Amino acid sequence: YPQVNIQENDGDYVVDINIPGVPADKLDLTLTARNLIIRGERTSPEGRYFRQERMAGVFQRVLSLNVPVERDKVTAKSENGIVRVVLPKAQEARPRKISIGL
């Protein structure tokens, strides 16, 4: 299944999915309560191969998220074989300063 890099900062998660050769119409991203599900299909051109190292076929990957996200603000963009998904953390999950009274 595809390789991913997941970054976390104070405001969101950023997921970079490495899927060269998979067109957008063969990829499905689904957000559940605590998971990002990546499904897709990579096809190989017909022919005889001396060596075939790139996976072909249907794949699925489930990424667990540690905190709730703002579902309406999630974005995804594809560029050069990398799909970047930005998942903003829900306000209650973001760090906040607590002042100490004297």
C-alpha cells in the first residue's frame, strides 16, 4: 500500500501520500470519526516484465488520528504523484495556554 508521511503541528495534521501513477478517479479518501481511510487501485500496463517492483492492484490503508478533526475544513490536493491531505484539529483538541492566578 502507499507510503505516507504524517506531520502534526498545533493546528492540524498533514498527510502526504506517495501514489505515483494513480489517477484521482482511482483514489478514494474517507474520513471517519478517528480514521483516514485511503483506498485506490494502481494498474500496470500490459506486457511482459523482466522485473516489476511497483505494486499493482487494489489497496487500502487506514490511518488512526489521535484527536478529532474539523471535518468540514479537510482539504486534499494532488501534485507530482503526492496527495497532500490537511486535517485541521478540532478547536477543543488544540493546545491552549492556561494562565496561573496568584
